[in-house]
Amino acid sequence: MSSTRTPASRPAKWNASQLPDLSGRTALVTGANSGIGRVAAAALARAGAHVVLAVRDPERGRSAAAAMGGSTEVRRLDLADLASVRGFAKEWQERPLDLLINNAGVMMLPRQETRDGFEMQFGTNHLGHFALTNLLLPYVTDRVVTVSSGAHRWGGAKNRIRFEDLHWTSGYTPQAAYAQSKLANLLFTLELQRRLAEAGSGVRALAAHPGWSATNLQSHAANPVARVFMQLGNRFIAQPDTSGALPTLYAATQDLPGAGYVGPDGPGELRGAPTLVGRSPAASDPAAARRLWDVSEELTGVAFPLAVDAVN
């Protein structure tokens, strides 16, 4: 008698339907009125979290929140203005914050400066989130997730933090400045986790990247040729923003090691299901991470708030 052998079924890859029940928890998502931030915020709200949309344009934020359902609120935050960051944090003294998701960002802009005189991409993508995280950290109970990018590898071994000219007063190119800001996100996560562990805190710092996801982020590229390339890539290569948000959601809710980095599992990490991924040697350099932290404290006037003796 013959028998038919059925191959073992493969486990389903992780998706947003597998989010745990987040009832009673509060999540803050920067840049939550569009792109993967909006998708992540909506998914967290559907899972029961109270989601705070921290956005530069409250009207757009309220429009996004109205379409999400669940428990949401909108607060104004301009990461390119340290006064706005400080004001936002000052008003947060009413409840614990379980999840802080540093999602907002700008990409490949013509050279501009923040209100405080920082190069816009470094100032928004890194320094704004650096200040926000440290100001809110006394309220954070679970984890901090910072959205980086595969662009942190652009330039190969030449990609590094330009400590001698962080704000690109000379030699500016939109792509290189963006790559530096995304490298800074990973070094920030690395050093934040080290400091949290040293302080005896149970809070974890993780990073995530969305692969190539079709959002409006790429539409602001300074080079018109780059804009056309991005538009074509969004149409024929990119995954939808619903998939691009999965690494963020995975990093925010799954039991992962501190300083872990989550991205898509497909070829080149361009698309696919979320999984732990590697990073460049430059993004794994603890000395550079500490130096960047010290410089960031000097530039923002914001320091790590947890004392080792106070937490142990």
C-alpha cells in the first residue's frame, strides 16, 4: 500500500496580526501622520494601545488619527527645533510611556539647517530624537525603538560620522548626509543600550529599518534624477508601507535583545518579513558610539537622565 508523504508545513512569517494585546499600554510614535509611522501607529492602536501621534503638523495628525480608530491623541512636535522638543517633553509629566518609537525623518534634502543651526538630516533624524529620548526616558517603562535604514551602509568603509564637520559646512551631498544620520541612529541605539544596562534599567533600546518601502519620504530628494529613480523603485521594487512598518512593530513588541536591529528577511533586506539583521562595522563601533553620544549631549544640552546608583 502506497502512502503520500506530506511535507512539514512552514511556520507562518510574523505579521501585524500577531501583535500581542497592548491594552493599558501607551505608545508614542514620532512622524505618525504618514508612511510607516502612520501604519505602525494604527496597528498599535488596533492592538489596544493608547497611541500618541507626535507630529509637526497637528491638522494632518488629527486626520491620520481619525482614520485609525482605537485610542489616540495628537501632539505637536518639531524635531528640527529643540525648543519644541523640550516643550513636548515638559508636557509629558502625567503618565508612564511604555513604547517610544523614534520614527520621523527626512531624506536626501538640499542642504538646510534646523532652527538650532544643525544640518537638517543629522539634526532631525538623530539630534532631535536623541534629545527627545533622554528627556522622556524617566517615563519609559519598556523600550525605545529608533528607525534607521540600510542607507547606513552607503559609502562602505568610507561611511562614518564626520566628527570634524558634523553639519557638512563643506562637501555636502544629500546622500552622504542622510547615510550619516542613519548611521548615527544605530550608534545612538548601541550606546543607549549600554547606558541603560549600566544603570540597571529594564528598558531596552532597539533599532529597525523598513527595507525599501513605498512612502512619500523619497519624494523630497534634492537631485531630480534621484527622485525619478526613487519613484520607479517605489513602483516596481518597493514593498508597501504596511510591510515596511513590520520591523518597527516587531522590534517594539517581541522579546528581543537590547541593541538588536530588525529588518526584512528578503534579499538585500529590501523586503520581506521582520527578523534580526546585521549592521556595518561602523555601526558596531562602541568608541564611535560613545563619542557621538558625548557630542550629542554638548550640541543639545540634554544628558542621559538615569544615574547608576539611583537605579541599582
